[in-house]
Amino acid sequence: MDAEKTPEERKLANLIVKALNLEDLKAEEIEPEVQLFGGGYGLDSIDALELAVAISETYGVQIRADGENTRHAFTNLRSLSAHIESLRE
């Protein structure tokens, strides 16, 4: 399962689990292209806010709630990882 992820996606999956205190979910179980919010992981808008803060602290980038690409960025692990990388460039 984990072999499909890039090293950056694995790091981000670990951050998601740690930042959101997801006791019933392991980082290895977060699939790169499975919907993060409103899907099987049970994440909601409060989780998105907490995750944005954790990303800011970890990666030094700001994910704006009103950003035009924000909704798309939070679609899945792969899109979120790519969005973070684009902000770091």
C-alpha cells in the first residue's frame, strides 16, 4: 500500500495522522488518490483548519482558506503534497 507514495507523500501522511490525532488510522493507510475530506477517512472542515496550521508550522507555507486552489489542494494526499511543493518553490 505505502509503496505507491512518494517520500513527500509519506511525510505528509504522517503529519496528517499526528496533527489530527487519528487514532484509528495509520499513515500507511492513507492512499495517495483517495478523497481526504467527506470520504472514508472521516475528516471535516475543522480538520482542514488544523491541518493547514500543522502544514504551516512544518513546511513554512501558508494555505489560505480563500485561495483559488485550496479546495482542489485538499482533495487527496497527492494533490495536497503537490500544492505544498508548489508553494515552497
